[in-house]
Amino acid sequence: MPQSGETRSTVQTLLTSRTSSVRSVLVDHVNCVLTNQYRQELGLSDNPSDQAAPAVTGRMTNDQVSVLVNGVDVPGAEVDTDPFLYGIGAEPAGGGVVTAVLPRNEPKLIRVQFTPRS
């Protein structure tokens, strides 16, 4: 089974304002990875200024998931509708938002969980 260091993924931790929801941060993160790593698949040119309309919207999130954060299951959100990526995120008890975006072709055996850096 691959270890987290062997998977091609991105993790984003943000200290956000109270108006930033897990859903909106997760959607932004998934769209950022899509635009930067899946340009050819999206039909974009190699020119970074060539931006596509967001491929993922808030309506594509599932808010009925739990995410392991610091050893505790907390309510979260996931994007499980994109053909290239899977995204998941949550709001830790101390505030902010954490998200992870993984390629869809990664094994289904990976369980995403968030812990603070030592």
C-alpha cells in the first residue's frame, strides 16, 4: 500500500475568515489543482493565464462525511464527482480549514486524516 509520501497529492491548510466555509475552500483547492495539473485534460493551453471556468462547484460537494482531524471524527466535505480528483476537507476545532486533493487513480485504501506537524 502506498504511503502518503508516495502519492501525488496536495494538502492545504488555511486560516480563514469566519465566512470561509469548508465547502468553498475545498472547491477552490480542487479547482486550483485541476487548472494547474490537468491543463491538457481540461483542454487548456500551456499558457498559465489561459484559465477555464471552474470545473467543480459547491453543488458538487457532499457535506455528509466525517474526517479524522487530530484523532477525532469531525464533520467535513468531499468532492467525489470529478473524473480526475478526489478532495476532502474539514474545519479543525482550533479554527481554519484543512483540505487534501488526491488523484482519482490512487488506491481506494487510502484514508485521509489530518494531524498537526511536530
